[in-house]
Amino acid sequence: MNWTGRRLPRTEDPALLRGEGAFTADLAAGARAVRFLRSPYAAGRILSISAPDLPHGALLVTGADLEGVGPIRPELFRFNYRAISQPVLPRERVHFVGQPMAAVVAATPEEAEDIAEAVLLEIEPEDPVVTIDDALRPGALTLHPEAPGNLVVDGVIRHPGCEAAFARADCIVELTLRSGRQNATPMEARAGLAAYDRATGRIRLTASCQMPHMLRTGIATLLGMAEADLQVVAPDVGGGFGQKMALFPEYPLLVWLARRHRGSFCWVEDRNENLIASAHSREQRHHLRAAFAADGTLLGLEADILANTGAFSCYPTTCGVEPLMALAEYPGPYRLPTYAARARALATNTCPAAPYRGVSRPVVTFGLERLMDRAAAALGMDPVALRRRNLVTDFPHVTPTGLTLDQASYVEALDRAVAAADLPAFRARQEAARREGRYLGLGLAVFNERTGYGTPAFAARGMGIVPGYEVVDIAMTPAGEVEVRIGASPHGQGLRTTLAQLAADRLGLEPSQIRVIHGDTDRTPYGWGSFASRGAVIAGGATQLAADKLAARLRRAAARLLQAEPEAIALRDGAAWAGEASIPLTEVARRVHQRSEQLSDLDGFNLAETAQYDPGGTFSNACHIAEVEVDAETGHVRVHRFLVVEDAGRLLNPLIADGQVHGGVAQGIANALLEEVLYAADGNPLTGSLADYLPPSAAEIPPIEIIHLETESPETLTGAKGLGEGGAIGAPAAIANAISDALSPFGVDIAELPATPARIRALIRNAR
Amino acid sequence: MKCPPFDYHAPRSQAEALALLARHGEEGKILAGGQSLVPTMAFRLARPASLIDINRIAELDTCRAEANRLRIGALARHARFERPVVPGPTGALLARAAEHIAHAPIRTRGTFCGSLAHADPASEWCCIALALGAEMRVLREGGERLVPAADWFQAVFTTALGPDELLAEASLPILGPDWRCGFAEFNRRAGDFALAMAVTALRLDVAGHVAEARIALGGVAGTPVLAREAAASLLGAPPTPDRLRAAAALAAEGFEPTEDAQVPADYRRDLVRAMTRRALEGSLAA
Ligand SMILES: Cc1cc2nc3c(=O)[nH]c(=O)nc-3n(C[C@H](O)[C@H](O)[C@H](O)COP(=O)(O)OP(=O)(O)OC[C@H]3O[C@@H](n4cnc5c(N)ncnc54)[C@H](O)[C@@H]3O)c2cc1C
């Protein structure tokens, strides 16, 4: 008993560490290579696409070949969403640099690239819309006739009391902040391999994706094919972070090729394609106003949220995902009496936006936590005390946007973090350093993270496709091992390990006796995937339910065999026990399957069960503290210390939880300091290689200290809350606050991320 | 990101390599460590028809002190310099800079001479070559010439090297104990090309006055540049902190910076000021 909660090493790791993982590109032997020709223009009319003489066996596919293939057109039925269409390959116009315009097929990737270079694209360029300001400018190019003014989403929430709150405020803090555009940069870029099976006429698409079942539905719909004739497999997937959730045009095209040409076709994305043409995120501008009473009580908040969501709307979440998450979750962990906000998604001639670890919450937390520090300064209050005054302490708490915050530890997490950071000692070090012309700073970020939410939360967004539940099929083999088939599709989260721990405890087995099967639409029940910090909560809850049902069957069978009552049977150490008497579960399994004449009147001929779970959601919470040193001459920021107090409820596997926090914090630090997708005014990407787009190396990431609190959630079956995104959510705000603290002698205030050295220098120079 | 087609030659001797160069001219390219050439080909920014791989030519794999100069053959890899290859300031300076070149795996392949031939504006070796006055020994079928560093760097990625020529060796002066060498560079991530770097070399006379001074800047213009005025301002007096600071300020104003979306010109000048001062101070602190 009690495998759950142990720091069990991941069963996934040995193969990966030995280089024996199987990623999509590893499986491509024998397939023909596909190269996409991508638009060199941000906006323009396609006049012609023509190939010189193609070598024997090579193919060129353009939009004109795709008669009858539908566009990608996700729906949202709220917030003034305008459904816009993304063609698999365009026939008339191109909408961003990197948009696939045609596909070349050849024997090898090298040859395909040679041929692609020789294809002639005739495009009449148009003046593109690149920035938020471009999109808002009257008379700007309209990307989609369905979305006049390039406005794709326009959500508004306005509480009647908001104006009054501002009228009676003692202090109003105002802030405009900017979040740069990012690319999730998974270590493995996208890849797909579509193979035609001559015997059955079915297609198997192996793809580096996060949501295989959704991909299957989406592709079958676009191509008008039977969903049953398509199998989607997610093999080992080298990271996703949200970027691999979406239905991209490249995948339906591969399936189309496999069907049309009855063969195998593989596309392995290169880094340049991934950086310019996969999915971007987080390019947002927020204007915030907050009203405070003299004692620091937050009275009201106004937010104007603008998101540059690129040329198209990602399927299935739609481009509403960023602005609408900001709209709904701006109040964060604070008591907020009144709230007024507007959130807009603007279409531009840039790579489409999709969710990325944390989605809008890194930006929201940056906004809210800068506001708190600014308000503390304006009111002459201690920033910790100001936060403590406003954090929610009574649960459940309903936010002004109607979200219910379940039991959490907002104040405790803050207090633990502040104690661990030893603020007085830090202030002394800071003083001493300043006398030597060195600038140390400490910043904190308190936040909550909405996790593990099922269909109700997605339905409330008005999504045309409502994800959320998970289904788990469980079965014991005649030899006594257990197979757990999950609709979710982990790709680095370690679910094979944690779900085995959960099931092992319910069944009295060891995790090594449990096989978790995932990432294959032929072998798993319909489900959604791994995203939105949901795996442990939802797939975990469904696994627990399924395991309980299986355990009940085992108890009934064992009771018959031990001549006891089912209620008296305990499962432990691989056996069923009735007092001192026991029978190995392997024996129970064998009897159920092979001596069914003794037992089948109880539950039939097998040990198979299924369970579904669709929770309403739960909020984990955390406090991050960053200690930085800013080199005032170069603007360089070094993170000396990073402390996380994380409360994700009951920890199923603390080792994996720590890993999730580490990875998230590293991405958050990169968000704060390094990574930014840049475009020239003509819509050409300037960050097309990892020499220009800068993910962190180990040298830029400090050791990360983690303290876990465990406020178990009554809202989830396992007691666990999600934590996959938290690291990325809090770190940018903590770093921005730390830099602002370090540079307070200059009056520098960080309102734009990433805080690059050049920007920091410009702030210092202008402050002087 | 796959290379375009090319022919591949692997000569066993210098003479064979020179013959191949003569035959292929503009169409041929030397492949040394491949750490710049291969990525450039993968991006299809370079598309040589023929590669002449010099890695099997044992006579090029040298690095030795001779007549007060350090002679660095075409196959001496970056990693070789991580520990001083000669005693004194020259070896120490090379070791100081080596750790800033890319990452360990790249340093085991990339070559000193390859960096000089490639002439990336932010190459540490190029900046040092200019600061210390390197001399390049260039061979071509039936000919040989020596090119001083001052004439070597012509523009971004452009040197005095002809299409049929091999950079067989570069040499650096082995400086005596009266020299103080400094190095400082700024980059956003460990191992990245620098946004600015300074290499400084001061010779102090017995009175502790600066008798000779050389300051080179890298990563800030199309080629490494000498900060002559800044260097001259230090001559004939002790290198006091104020004088170092003033020299750094002169260095920051004395060049035409390259600009891009991430690095505006005034920021580049800020960095040069900081790096020059730090290099100078560091060289005297030891
Ligand atoms: C990720 C990354 C980071 C890097 N960071 C840095 C850095 O911080 N600082 C830095 O200085 N460099 C950096 N580099 C470049 C690296 O140092 C290269 O090794 C170096 O620039 C070229 O040396 P090479 O031997 O690899 O030359 P190659 O790549 O083989 O050749 C480069 C060019 O020089 C020519 N060439 C090479 N040798 C000769 C010769 N003997 N005679 C004539 N022509 C020749 C080739 O024909 C080619 O045109 C980095 C590279 C990478 C991939």
C-alpha cells in the first residue's frame, strides 16, 4: 500500500536516457519525405505556384489539388467571436510568413528541399498588419472578411459598482504592460508520418501531438473521411507545452497524401519552421487600473486586454483562449469587490497563437503582481502586508467572474516563502551591495492556478468543441497484470508512473504490475489529452475510479473463492485477504478468465471496467520569490536564487511534481529575460533560429528551491491539484518585481517582458 | 535545413589540398571544424559545389612556440587553448577567451584558423588576432604569403584570403611578463556570440607607466576594430582607475556600431564602455 505520494523514479526515463525512445522521426524508415513551401510574404495574393520539371516520383501539391478539403474553422459561441477559416493550403491569399502554401514530396528530405527551392511562387504582396497597433489602425488590411477591424474576439465584463469604487478610492494605480511574443520551443519540433494500409484502406497518422483523439476527429472532418478509417498515434513526444494541441494544416495534408497516393509520407519539422510557423503565444498588452483604500484594501480593478493572436484561430481552443482566460482570471487569488474588463483578440499577419504553458496567466500574474508592488509603494506599505490584506482567506470563494476558489493556502504560502527567503537578511545584503555599486533585488509573485477543470469550464467559454472529461478503461489480464488505457496523452508529465502508483494502491499491486497505455486512438478510449494542468487530476481521478471498480470485482470473485463476504476482503501485496486466509490475485484472474464456470454468474467473463471523470476544477496556488542581481552597466540580470512554495494538494509523486516546477520555472525565467519572437515591420520574422530566439541554457537557471504545502482539494477525487503550469506562471512576475526592486534607486519600473539587457539599459539611461 | 548537394574531397596532404583548391576555385570550400560552414550550408546561405576536408592532413595539426611566436596550425581546435598553450600573458589570454567560444562539443571540433577564415565579427580569436597583431601564413598552389591581421579583416565574413588559398597557420607574439592582457565580453546566454567584447594589452615600463597599449573590440562592427584613441590615451602614465575609465569612454565613442532589432547603437556603446573598462581593470588586478 501507499505507492502514491512516493518519490518513485519515472518508468518513462530509462528508455529515454538510453536513447531508445521512439519519436515520430525514428519511425519514418521507408516513407517519402514531405517539405512544405512556406509563404515568404506576410500578406499577399497568390498569382501562381509553378514547379520546374519535377524529377521522377516527386510531387507538388497546392491548394488547387485539395478540392473538397475543408478549412480549419473552430467555433466559439460567446464573446463576439467571429469564426475565421484557415485553409489547409491557400488558393487565394497568404496570411503570414511561414504559412504552408504547397507541399513537395520526394525520396529524401534533402531532395524535397532542393525541389522546393526551385518552385516558383508568384505573389502580389499587400501591406501587412503585424502589431496590435497595426491591427487597430482604421483602414488597415482586413485579414478575414468575417472579422471586420481584425477583431476576432471581444469579451466584456462590467460590474455596476466599478465606477463608484474608483470614485471613492484613496489611491489609484495605473499600469500599461506589454508581454512579448513567445514560442514554446519543445525540444522535438512537430512531426507527422501518415501511412496507408493496403489491406484495410486505413491510415495511421503518427504525430508528435498532445491530443491524438481530437486530431483524429479534426482531420476526418476536414477530409470528409470515416473517423474509423484513421488511427492517430502519439509515440514518444519531445515536449508540447500547448504548442502541440492544435490541429495544424500540415497533418491533414499528410493524411490526404497517404490516402490519395496510397503510401507513407513523413514530415519532420525543422527548427526554423517551428520558430516561424508552428504556434506562438503571449503577445499581449494590458492596460490596468486598480483602486485601493488608504489601508491597502483593493476596491476595484479595470483591465483592457489586447492579444495579438496571429493570422488564424487555433483548433479546438480558438484564439479566444488567451484574451478570455485573462478576462476570466484577472482577479487571481485576491478579494476583488468589483471588476470591469474588456478582452480582445486581434488577427494579424503573424504566426497564429496557441496555448502555451500557463496561457495568459503569466501575463496576468505579471500585471497583478506589478500592481501590488506599485500600490504598496504608492501607499507607503510593505508589499507583503498589502498582499496579505487582500488575499482570499475564506473558502470556497466566488470571484467576480464567477469562478469558485476551493480550499487553498494563499496566505500560508506567502508567509512560508517570505520566511524562507529571510527578507531582513536580504535587505542587509542589498544595502551592502548598493554601497559597492551592485544592484540586488528581490521580487515575489503570489498566484493561483486554475487546474483540472472538466467540461463545465470549457462549456462556459462557449466552445464549439467542448473538451474536459477523461475516460479510463482498465482490465486485468488472465495472468494478473493490469492494463490501464487512458484517453489522455502524456508527453513528459510522467503519467505512466503516477497513474500506476494510484492504481497499484487501489488494487494491492506494485506499480511495475500496471501498464499505462496511451497515445493511440485504436487502443485507448476517446479522451482529450494532457494540457491545462489536468493529467493528475482528471486522468488520475478516472484511473482511481476505474481501479476501484476493478477492485470491487476482484473482491467479489475472491470472496467466492475464500468463502467470505466481499466487504471482508482486502487487497494487498498482490493477494486478496479474508482475515488470515488469502489467494493471490494472479489466481483470481486466472479463475475468472479460465474457470469461468465457477465465477461468471458474479460479473461475467472478464476483469474489465471503465470509468469516466469530469470534475469542475480546482485551484492550486504558489508563491515564487526571485533574488536577482542587475548589472547596471550592461543591463544583464543574473538570477541568484529562486524559491517556490507550491500547494498542489496531495502530491502523487513529489519527484515528478518537483520536475514540473523546475521546468516551468525555467521557462518562466526565459519568458522574463530571454525569449522573444520578433517581427520586422514588413512581417518578416527576425528570430528564425536559436541564435536569435533564446531559450535558456543550464547556465542561466539557478538552483530552484521548492517547499510543498498540501492542502487537499475536496473538489478532486485524488485530492491532487494540477501544477504543470505554475512554474511558468509565477516566475515572470517574480523576476520583473525583483528587477524593479534592484533598480529602485534609479526609479526603474519593469512593465515589459522580456526585460532584455538592452531594454533595462534604456530604462536606466532614461531614468537618469 | 538540409544541405544542398556538394562533392566531397578528403585530401591527405597539404599539396593535395592546394591542388584541389586550385582546381575548384570559387566553387570549392575548405572544411575544417565545420562548426560555421555546416550550419551555414544547412540554412542554404552557403552552397559550395565542393568541400575540401582538411581534417586528415596531419601536417596542419600543430601548435608550437617558435622564435617568440606561437604558431597555430589549421587543425588546432578551440579546446586546445582552454589551458595555456604557452606560459605568460599570451597563453593566459587565449585560455581566458577560449571558455567563451560556444559550448564544449563545438570547441572540440572548431579550429582557431577556421575562425580567422570565417571572420565572424564576434569571434574571440579574430579580436585577439587584431589586438596582438597576428600574422597569417597563406598558401596557394605554387605560392605563399604572409598577411598581417591589420590587412586580414575586410568586412563581415570577408578576409584577404583568396578563393584558391589555404590559411595554413596563424601566429601570435608570445608576450613577456611586462605585458598585461585583459579580456571581457558580454552575451545574453553562456556560449553565445558576444554582443560586445574587448581585448586589451598593456606593456608597463619599470616605473609602472603604460609604454605600449592595444585595445581591440569585437562583435560591435563588421570586423574587429582597434580602439586607437583609447589605447593612445593610456600611454606615458600609470594606469589609474580614472584613466582606465576615461579610455573606456573613448573606446565607446570611437567606432561605428552595427545595429539590429535587439541591439540598438547606443546600447552597443554602453557595452563597449563596460567591457573595455572591465578588460583593462581585470588585466591589472591579477
Ligand atoms: C552554436 C554555436 C555557437 C558558436 N559560438 C561561437 C562563439 O561564441 N565565438 C566564436 O568565435 N565562434 C563561435 N562559433 C563558431 C565556431 O567557433 C566555429 O568553429 C568557427 O567559427 C569556425 O571554425 P571551423 O573550424 O569550425 O570552420 P568551418 O566551419 O569548417 O569553416 C568556416 C569557414 O572558414 C573556411 N576555412 C576554415 N578553415 C580554413 C583554412 N584553414 N583555410 C581557409 N579557409 C578555411 C571554410 O571554408 C569556411 O568558409 C559558434 C558555433 C556554433 C555552432
